[in-house]
Amino acid sequence: MPDVASDLAKDAVWPDLPYAAWRDTRATLHLWTQIVGKVRLKLTPWLNHSWHVTLYLTPQGLGTGPMPANGHDLAIDFDFIDHVLWLRLSDGRFRQVMLRPVPVAEFYLEVMAALGELGVAVRINEMPNEIAGAVRFSDDYAHAAYDPDFANRHFRVLAASQRVFAHFRTGFLGKASPVHFFWGSFDLAVTRFSGRNAPLFTSSSTPGLPLAVAREAYSHEVSSAGFWPGDETIGYPAYYSYAYPEPEGFAAAKVRPAAAFYFKEYNQFILPYDAVHKAADPEATLIEFLQSTYNAAADLGKWHRKALECALGKKGKVRAT
């Protein structure tokens, strides 16, 4: 007999997120996060692999963390529970921008006005990054959708995924990125590094991604995984995993679970979100994908695995050495 209560509890943590149903909200949110992300880009010193520009999961959404601003700290946070953008200074002053169906151009002006009222003078590059056919934020009246239910669902998927990614990260002793959200590509990611330099990145076909940024991002050998809500090429949300440089035989590697496959157009393994959302144990299913794709990258790339890896961390228990 089906356990209805258990299924409802699982759906609350791993909600359904059909791409077609929230396509327009997704597109608007992508641009809104770019506006906030570009403020962080202007206020924060460059950190390796563009880690200084990312957003982070908070208990209610996505935020910048503290940024230096006129002798204070500024934080900008998307709240996808109460549907507010918070702009807070460390001296207690704050402003709010309500998240509702308005054009990107109006949202941009409201954010800039709120910053001005807080005394934070910042000018950002208005051209979006990594979006084909984009227009300046102040000229974009086409993207104006905001469905609070789907914005909240997306946040809950990010939050559930972040918990699994963070646990997976504990099994690595080498250099590893935080679990963070890239507003350019609109994905949550975690990356492991072999410790070796990578071949020089020679070209970037991604619109609005300067070659210098791509080269710095991929200056070292990586195995990277994340969650991405899909696009018109892949019309569903999915987890991904790739290696750079991609070792010989990676595309043909046997990975798990069975629903995972190698998507040649993007040179990465894909696991449809529905395979996790509908699984009896979503966390275990996602860990299986993360671990098996990393194994393929590390084994075929001849990483020094013994020196780089450890058992997954346990709460309150010091790692054995």
C-alpha cells in the first residue's frame, strides 16, 4: 500500500519542477540573479576561478554574503519564501525590492535605486552574460514573469541538492570549491581539482563569456558536478558532471544510476532531475551519480586518488588520519 504521507514529505523536499511550466519565470530569475551577481562582481576582489562572484544558498533563498561597501558590509539576498530581495548594510540600514511579475528593466532600476538610497555607488555592465540574444537590463521589457510557487520550488531543489553536494564534498582532501551558484550559467556547482595544471583553454563559444575568464576558470584540471534547471536544448532540469580536460574514454564510462547518460552536445554526463525526484531514496541516487562520474574522471585522468580522497564526513566525528 502506498505511503502517501511519506511521498508528500519527499515531494516537499524534492518538488516537481517541470521546465515548460516555469520556463518564463526561470528566464526572468536568471536575469535578476545576474543583476545582483554583477553588483558582487564590482564590489569584490577577484578570487580564483571566479569564485568571488557566485551566490550562496541561504535558509530562504540565494545571497551574496558580505561585500565591502564604503566601510560597511553589504549583503543582497533573494528570499523565495516571502518573495523579497533584501539589501542590508552592517550598520542596520536596509532596503527591500518585492519579487513579483515586473520587467527586468524595472527590477534593475529598483535595485540600483535601493543601492543609491543606501549610499552604495556602483555601476555594473548591463549586458547579461552567457545568454544568447540578450539585451541590456535597462532595455529588457520582454522578461517579466514571476511565479512565486515555481520560484520556491526551484529554491527547494537547490537547497536539497546543496545538502547532498556539501556531504559529497567532505570526501575529498584536495582543493575543492564551495557549493555555490553561478548566475552566468544559472546552476549550482561543486568542483574537485586534481592539483595539476590544465591545457590552455583556447576558445569560448559561450555568448558573453570572455576568453580570459574561461581560461582562468579552467586553468587547472577538474571534475565538476552540479544542478541546472534546463534550457531549450534539454527541456528538463538535470544534474550534470564533466571533466576538464576530458580524459580519453570518459564519454563511454559506465556511470550510475541507469538513467544517467553522456550528452555529447554539452560534453557531460546528465542525470534528469526526475530520476532523483521520483527515486525511493533521492539522496542516495544523487550521491551515486556524483561518485560514479567522479570515479570515471579520476580513474581515466589518472588522479592521485589515494592522496586526494577520504571517507565522507560524519557529524561530530573528527576525520581519522
